Amino acid sequence: MEYHYFDNAATTRIASGALEAYNRTSLDCFANPSASHSEGHRSAALLSRCRQSAASALCAQERSVFFTSGATESINIVMSSLLCSKRPGRILISAIEHEAVAAWTGFLREKGWTVDTVPARGGFISPSDVYDMTDSQTRLVAVMAVNNVLGTIQDIRSIAEAVRARERESGRPILFFCDCVQALGKTGLRPGQLDIDAASFSGHKIHGPRGVGILYLKKGTIQVPSHAGGQESGIRGGTENLPAIAALAAAMEALDIADQQKVTVWNRLIRKTCSECGIEVLSPDRDCTPYILSIATRLPSEVALRMLQDRGCLVSAGSACSNNARGKAEAVYRAAGFQKAAGNAIRISFSQDNTDEEVEELAGALRSLVS
């Protein structure tokens, strides 16, 4: 059976241009960029061009762009930097953060940190809540730009303003971290244009390869426990994965915000289908990316997934980043106020690779669930 893939928030098919860049770099620029011979210099020059390209896409300075093995490592670098602090303080994490961020809660508490959760009513983080909860002991605030389960878009600019207001009042720096994995290519958000201290990005979410990502950091923002080999200005040691970096740069260059227009049409079609069939739509109508659409049928999530797969459509029950993906997604739904629908929710996520015909097939498959 040929399947129609609607789980693009989990991972995307690598684009032909990115794959070509990967293969070409693997063959033509295989030398270590740190090597002192001519081939090493050639690889180093390509690495520099890739950094320039990525920085341009993020409206950032080159010195703020660090290549990592993916968003999870980028997040770990930021969160582990707290361990360099001589005195534990307080951090705020939104109630709908990705598990890569939320999983740090227990560990940091063991190390003496106070970790508090910012509520997410309807899937949104209120800047006023962030302001009210931030105090003189707060050292980090983590709010993701676009939620990976509901697709809600946070008002990062206003949240950053709230953090800076508290920072001025306390006279102590507060690191504002933003998980931007689901925002890149799906919104106009550019960290270099906002008052963000750190942000994470992932290659395989934007039709790039797996195993590569970006950490955006303002100069002098964090300390890291280990500088390892000194690559990436000491932020992330280890020989650079130049083929993957080149493929990531190619994928970023190919991003086209115009794709959002056709995705919006697909999103509206599925919303209309759900409305006609009595299927609850959990993703809000406004301030929500069209690429992610969460709905709740009257069936348990796993049953609906299997039935849709039998009809050729692949969707998910939420985040696919852990063995307990369904449980993590349900926690997000409940945090957003969808307690009753959490066990019946499924996530549909589109990409530029989908077609009108595939979306029509998905609409028909949803109707069949009801009938």
C-alpha cells in the first residue's frame, strides 16, 4: 500500500537539494576542517560559508550560530550551562515544552534548583504570567516558539519584553531560551530580530538530514561545562559533521514561506471536514501554524491511528521523540485544558511534500472514521 505521510512535525523527507549537498560534500570536502593542510582549509572555508548562510536565514550574526547534532543537544548545552552556576536559582518552564526541555526538571531540582511551570491556557503562554512569575532569583525562562503538538504560536516578542522588564528590576541577568524547532520555515520568526538569548533548531524538521541542528547564542550568553576539542568556539566540541551541515544550509536556503499558503488551504479543508463530521478540533483557529493540526475523534488515539493507516494515511498521537510519545502528548493536551480529549487526540502535520490529492484522501479517511 502507498501511504500518505502526515507526520511531518516528527520528521520530514530530506529535500533533493539537501541530499545532493550532503553527497557532494561527503565526496569533495571529506577533510577535517581543523586540519592545517590545503584540503582542511577547503573544508573550513565551506564550513564558514554554511555558517554565513544559516546566519542570514536566522537574521543573526555568524558568531551567534553554532552547529550541533540536533535540537536536543542544543537544548542540553543551554540547560547544562546552569550547572556552571555557583549558586542554584530558579527557572521557569512553560507547561507545554518539548520533553527535551521538560526532562531537565527533575535533575535540576536534585541539584538544588527551583523549577516552576508557567501555565498554558488553551496552549498559549501569557506574557503577564511570565512577568508575574519571574523574580530576582530567576536565572532562565524557557518558552517554545511553536508548540509541536497543538501548533500554537507564542507571542515571543511580548514574552521577551516581560523577561527584560523583570531583568531590569532585579538588576540580574535572565537567560531567555526559545525552542524554535517547529517555527523555522513555518513562521516569520527570526531570533536575530528578537530579544532572545538562546534558541534551538533541527535539520530533519525542515527537509534536511538527521543528526544536525543549530544553537543560536548571543555572544557571552552562557558558560559550558566542557569545551572538549574546542570546535564551534568551544561551545560544542567534536569534529564537525560537514556533509550534514552543508545539507542543513541547503535546506534552510530552500525554505519558502509561500508554501504556507497552500498548507493553510489544506488545514482549512481538514478543519471543515472535522466540523461536518463532529470531530473536535483542538488546535486554535488563530495564532496557530497551519502545518500542525490536532483533532480528537470519539475513538482512543491508537485505534484512530490504526484505522487511518489502514486507509493509507499516516498521522501521530503527538510527539514522536520518545517511547512514551502518546503520554507526552497527552500531558500537553491536558496542560492546555483538553483533559477529556487527551486520550482521543491525534496530530496531523503537513509539509511542502504533500499534495491536494493526498489531503482529499485524508479528509475521506476521517469521514470514514465517523461512519
